[in-house]
Amino acid sequence: MSRHDEIRESYKTLGKVGTMYDGIITRSTLTGKLLDSLIWGLDKELSAQWINDALAPIPDDFAGSLLEVPVGTGVLTMPLYKSLPEAAITCLDYSADMMGNARKRAEAMGVKNVSFLQGDVGALPFEDASFDIVLSLNGFHAFPDKDAAFRETCRVLKPGGVFCGCFYIAEEFARTDWFVQHMYVPKGFFTPPFETKESLRRRLEGLYAQVEAHTVRAEGIFRCVK
């Protein structure tokens, strides 16, 4: 079994810290599969594709410094970090509750190379050029000050470093747009304005030397080199 197969297999068992969000994002529960299909228009193959694409820029033998912001519950990344024992991982989130779930998951999985820090992506508590990789999974659509978030994640990245991840992109899948506008925004889960595929590329090209970006349904996936 390959490293990626092992990581995907680990998503099937959420453990005691599993949340409804975890079930949706990993399609590991019946409710999660139904909501993933209904809201995001994703089947098993498309769901695996966006996760693989978002994490693909992280090498199998990565041993540098990586910042994940926001870490959320860590459901997608703790299995990855367990496979990178030589890497120095810093996980930051504004929500102490979400980060608490990630910390518990790391402890349950025996992940030893991760440190956790509560903080604001718009004012990252790190020196310039601190990290080889900055990873952000499904966070930018929730950040209230997106300009500051893009600026700060670029600032703390080393020259030649990689900024990668994914988040919701508007105008790509009408059903997702409807749920975002009528459910996620009113509940405060997502915060407008939202990027389109074209606006995201323009923004990233204004910050990075190399930009690759594509969409899987309403998931915008990117890899940038500073």
C-alpha cells in the first residue's frame, strides 16, 4: 500500500474526536457522503481528487518547516504529518475548539512533530521567511480580512517556498453557490467577498513568481512558488 493509500485509509476512522465536518470532508459517514454530494456535488472520485491535489505539493520525504493555517480539526493533515517524521510542523488556528480537536487527534495518532498555536492569520506571530511550505485547507473563504491573510501567508514563506491548499471558489458550481449564500454566510461559516477562478489567479500572480491553480467543482486548488 502506498503512502497516499495509507493516508486515505486513515480517513475512514475518525475516532472519538470526529465531527460532522470531518465526516463531510472525508466522506467517512453516511451523512457526510450525502451532504458532500448534495452541497458540493462531489462523488468518491472527485472528493479524493481535490484532497490529493491540494496536498500533492508536499513531498513524500519533506523534512523542512511547514505552517498549516488554519489547522481546523486536523482530519486531513494529521495522517499526512505522521508520515513526515523529520518535518517541523506548526499548526495555527483562531478557534481554540477546532485546534483542540486537532491536538487530540495528533495525540491519539502518536504524531510527535507538530506544535499548536492559537493565532490570527491576519497577523501571524512569525518572522519573515520562516517556513518552507505554507498550507491552507478550506480557510480563506472564512477569513474576514482576506487581503491580510494573503499578505501574511506570503510574508512568512521563504524565497522559493511553496504556498498551497484549497478553498471555496464562487461561480464554478451553482448548487454550492446557493448553499453558501443561503446557509453558510448567514450562519457565519463563510465570509464574503469570495474569489472566482479568475480573481484568485490574478491575486496569486501578484504575490508569487509561479502560480498553478485549477478547480474541482467549487474547490479552488493552488500551488505557488515565492
